Amino acid sequence: SHRYSTLQYPTLIIWGDRDWLVPVKHYEKFIKDFPHAQHLLVANCGHIPQEEFPQEVLNAVLTFLQSINQEKVEERRREIENKREELQALLN
């Protein structure tokens, strides 16, 4: 788990605060182990948040996916700007 913090993949952690199968202490460990992850602790929820609170989970997933898309757009914009600067330097 000491290497998790070095992972740079988009990650979303969703957990029920009343999960009887995998206790919330594991959620707390995961959000420490994955400091770049987005996370949601669903209140009054057991082990299956997507079934118990589908709208809340859907909202979290959509927000997460939109943030990934925005990061990709920004990354591509930076790449294009860098290429433009390289080309401009060649022309000068």
C-alpha cells in the first residue's frame, strides 16, 4: 500500500458508512493510501451504495468523469500550446 500514493490514475472511492461487510476503517485507509483519489462516503448506507443510493452514486460518478474529461482537455491544450511554441521558435 505504500506505493498507492504514487499512482496517477484517476480514482473514485465510494463507500457506505454502515458497510457491515467491509468496515469504514478500510475506506479511511484507502483515502489515505490514494491521496489523489476523489471519494464519497455515503451516509446511512451499507455495502452496496449503487443500489441503496443510486442517485447519489450516479452524481458522484458523473462529477468524477467530468473532472477526468476536463483534465484531458487541459492536458491536450497544453500539448498544443507547447507545439505552437516549438514551431514558432523554429520559424524565428
